[in-house]
Amino acid sequence: MPAKRGPIRHVSVPAAQQRGYISSAYQALKSPENASIVKSIAMFGAAVAFLHSSWAEILVPQF
């Protein structure tokens, strides 16, 4: 005879723990601990975009 099983219980998880991937990544980017890293990456991206554009020609010396 198979063992008797009790009733199935569903445990609800609090709403604070049910965040999606994008939401948790956004919260991590806004975190004060990561502020310097986010600023550094943004400045690097802006520098690369500037050097790749036609505006970078102003850095070339005129002889």
C-alpha cells in the first residue's frame, strides 16, 4: 500500500523577492556602491564615441 500523502501546501513568496532580471539589474546600477563604476564605464563609452566620430579630427595637429 502506498504511503499516504498530506495536503499540498503552497508557500507564497513576498513581493519584494519577486523581481525580474531587468529590474534587479537597474537597481544594481542605481546602487551607491556601484556609482563610480557606472560613471567610469559611461565616460569610457563617451570617449570611444568621440574618438570614433569626425570630431576627433580637431585633435590632429595641423602642420
